[in-house]
Amino acid sequence: MPRKPATQRNAIEEPVVADPSDVIPVTDPPSAKKLSPKSSGSLDDLSRTALKAFLIARDAVFNMRDLLTHSSRMAFLAVKECEQELDIIERYIDDKLPAAITRVNENRARQLLTSLKCTTDLERIGDLMMSVAMRVQSRTEKMAAFDVRQLVEMSGILREMLDLVYRGFLELDLEAARKVLQMDKEIDRICHAIFQKHLTEHAMQNNPSSFDVLLMAQALERAGDHTTNLAEDLYSLIEGRSLRHPPKKRAAT
């Protein structure tokens, strides 16, 4: 049976840090269901809420295994709940950030902007997991064992990536960002293998449901891309520059 999201979000113990002022606060954020327009919208509140979104997205991916292998109704409902909570958090941060960013210094403003970018990617991951869940629930026949194994493997890697980047933000760990960027290549490889298997004339003729499997694989691959965005945001927060725009080399004089 799938674990409920609330249980999963407490699975990681918070690390002890030497100087709490140097990192995004890690105290328990409010539940997404309790967020309201009257909430404070302070830096600590927004940062905690963004961290909560990491755990919710991870829960959605965690439930993919049971959904894919057993078409579990409970797993489907858990993914749906996660997707709804991520929507609430994304709207909350988008609404509160403009006012909060005017009251802080440059470093704090960078943290707030990172929170906004992260919740946007996490909300998209929730949407993608929901799209997979809907396709699994709508199927009238079982998927081939090969397809289930490959999709479960993709979801397992994705969950590990989200776990790493979450810990990376807690500890400001640059190595976590590097690992996530490398792991995305494995998701791409598995997705390519699924497409290669199904996009053949023989396979399409004998398996009309191949299109569904391809869309599920594509959704998981795109979720991996969004997770690499999170790793790049972590890198930018730590290093103060973007991976997408490496510093220019000065010409020798």
C-alpha cells in the first residue's frame, strides 16, 4: 500500500548546520491547506513553504511505483492530493513574493527568487505526475512487464533526484546539484529505450496502447528536466552565478 504524503514528508531528518543564518530556514512549514492570503509572506515563511513543496513533489513521485505496478486507487488519490497542494503553494508564493522582496537585502532577495523558481518547477512536476496517474487509471488492460519495469525505474531515479536536491538546499551542498545533473542522463537513456522499443512498425501494429506508454515515459523524462532546473537553481544560489551562463574567459594580454 502506498504511504500517505504526510508520512513521507517527515521521512528525512533535518541536518544540523553550523550557522542557520547562512541557509534557508528548515523549520516545519505550514501545510499547504492552511495557507491563506492573510499569511505573513515573510522570508522565513516563503522559504519554509518552498521546502515543503520539495517533499510534496517527492511524495507524488514515490506513489508512482505502487500506481504503475498495482494501479492502486490510494496511490492515485495521493498523487492527486500532492498535485493540488503544489498548486496552492505555487500560487501562494507567487502572490506573496513581490511585497516580501522589497523588504530584504540582495542576498535575501536571491533566496526569495530561488523559492519562486523552485516552486514553479515543482508545481510542474506535480502536473506531470498527475498526467501519468490519469493515464494509468484510464487503462483497460495491463501494461507489459517491460514497460512497467522501465517506468518504475524512471520514477525511482526521479525520486532520488528530488531527495538529493532537497538535501542540497538544506545543506547548501554543491555536490548534490552535480549528482542530480548526472542522474538525469540515466532517465533520458531509459526514456530513449522505451521509445526505441515502441516506435517500430512491428510494435505499433501489435500494441495499440504504445502511445500511452510513450506519453508516460515522456512525462517522467520532462519531470527529470524540471528537477535539473532545481539543481541549477541550487548551484546559482551557492555560487552566485548561473550554470547556463558560465563566466567568459578573459583574453590573454
